[in-house]
Amino acid sequence: MGLNFGKGSLTALRWALGYTFIFSGVVKCVDPVGTAIFVEKYLATYSLEALLPLSLTIAIVLSVVEFALGCLITDRVFSRVVSTITFSLVSLFTIVTLLSATVLPIGECGCFGNAIELTPWQTFFKNVVLLVMAFVVWRSERSEEMKINYLSLIFAVAVPLIINIYALRHLPIIDFMPYDEGRNLREEVLKERAEERDAVRSMLKFRSVTTNEEQLFDSTDSACWMDEDLEFVEAVTISEEVADLTYNDFHLYTSEGEDVTESLLQRSGRVVLLCINDGEISDAQMRGIEQLRKCYGDENIVILSASKVDEEWCRGIEQMSIDAMTLRSMMRADIGVVVLSDGVVESKANIRDL
């Protein structure tokens, strides 16, 4: 099989492949927890639940490998080894994404983290293109002299590791979720809720006396009651689907089960959301919580958790429950703080940074 590429074309191909891997690695390592969520989806889909405790480790390794391969491909360092690994990895990804698009549907793939959402078929065709590029680079490097540079290798591995560690100890450098700083949650959530309410319509079902055909009329339409050929059947409620709902799962509930999402977002001034994901509260985290209480006062703090926090320190502080996955989307840290100012996300922080 003969593939003839000029030097310039081959360089452009190598750069395109390398920078794609670098970008993919960066968006994964800036948000390792988010990447781990995608890894968990794949492990569950392929019945590999035994590996679920390793999902975060796998996410970090994947981001480091992709970033490192991208850098080394671009610089043509360890090119024979790197091109072989890259071609093998893209081949595996192509098979997995084909399965995800056909017999093992998984939804959004997470190949570019939460930065760019692709459908399974878009992901598969993207990988087909990368597979061709990786194959061409692999063939071209087989006969070339291999350049060795351990400093480049150390850089390519150290940079994504440092970014991962920073994101885990603090928060992601870039927040791709719809709860980022500056986001007007009050405006966006209330707008979606209004659209959902407008999509629910009360209708009246009538039946024609002569044809026995049933018809629906708007509940405000009085003409149907005047038509002697129509007899009333029942009142029905029709819900039209609202597309592209970003905050469909964002609901806050009191201990009695009342949805108080809108009322909380409509509070004036600052509201401090203390987000507590699963896990024990360490001494360092407890010191952060105490600092938070001193700064804002218990009356301005709302504890958000998927399960009730039954600790002595939280007595008298308002608590609300939230879906665990939604909470993890809002706050990547085990315990963190989201400060709302008139419904706008003013700041976010890991509790250890207070």
C-alpha cells in the first residue's frame, strides 16, 4: 500500500494529530473528576464494575498519556515508539466508539471532556480521521532515525500531572459546567422553568355525536361548549417536550420534599451554598467550614447534599437535598463553596482554600 506525502504535508498531518491529542489531554486533566465520571460510564457499560474504584486513576493516566503523546508526536521525540502507541490507542478508541454508536450506546463520549460534546457517531467518524492520520505518521516514522530527548518526555508527563493534582486539591482551572463563576443561575434556571410550565397545556377532549371522532380544544376555548354536535369527554393535560434543557436535573428540596429551587435563587444578597459530596469530613475541611461560618454567619449558609448531613456542627443551618450527580457537576471538590449574589455565581472554592 503506497501513500506518498510531501514533507510539508506530513508535518501538517503530524501537527494536526499531535495538537488534537494535546487538546484532548488538556481538557481531561483540567477536570479529572469530570473525566472520571465518563470513565465510570464506560466501565459500567462494559460490565467492568470491579474497576470503578480506579476510575479517577484511569482518568488521570488517560489525560497524561494523551497529552504526552501529543507533545512527543509534535516534537518527533521517540517517534517510532510514540507513533506505534498512538496508532494502537486510536485503533482501540475507534473500536470502542463504534460499539458505543451501535450495540453499546453510552451517550456523550467524553473524548474532549465537557469542553466539546459529540454524539457517538460524531466521535466515531472523528476517530476514523485520526486513525488514518495515525497510520500515515506510523508508516512514515518506521524508517526514520529516532530522536531521543528525556527532557521532552519529563515535560510531557509532568505538566498534565501537575494540572491534575492542582485540580484535585483545589478546583478545575477551567470550569466547563453550567455553574461557573459569572453564571446568572437565577435568570437561566427561571427561564427554563417558565418554558417547562408553558409546555404543559390543559386541554378539553370532546367527541362528535355524528362521527364519534374525538377532538382536543384549548381549555380557554368556549366555542366547543356551544357546539351541539360535541359532547364533553374529559379534561386532559398535554406536556410538550422542551429541547436543550441545561438545568433539568437542578432541583433543591427541603427535608419535607418541597422543591425550593426558584425561591432560593430569588433570594437577594449573598447566599452561600456549602456543597458536601459523599465522604468523611477531615480536620482540614472542618477548619474551612468553621472559617466559612465566621465569614458569612449560619443564617446565610445553605448546606447542599445528596443525603442528610447529621452532624452536631450543622445544627441550625438550613439544609437542602440535591441529586448527587448534579451536585458533583456544581462542585468538583468533596466539600466546596458556591457563593451566589442575587442569583449570580460570584465565586467558587474548595473548602481547603478558605
